[in-house]
Amino acid sequence: MKKRRVSTWAIIQWIMIPLLLVAALASGLVVGYVVLGKKEFSDVLLWSTWKHVYDLVFAP
């Protein structure tokens, strides 16, 4: 049986793609909240802010 060697590029892709997705999500949340919503940047980092947004979106 032949051993498969995982290339460095494949490892970089497995690490970088999820990191880039998380960075895009975070920057989108910040832009939406600060730029479009005209709120303070410090509020973006509060858990209560996102709990309130979640409650507004998924309220019965």
C-alpha cells in the first residue's frame, strides 16, 4: 500500500478557510451594527447585544 502524503497547501487550506469565514462573519457583524446601525463599536463586543438581536429575530 502506498502512503499518502498530505501537502502543506492542503493543511493551510484546512486552517485558513475557516479562519477567513469567521473573520468575514465578524467584520460583517461589525459593519452592520456600527456603520448601518450607527451604534457604538464597544457595544458589538457585548454578549447582551447579540442576545437581544437574536431575541428580536427569533421572537415568537
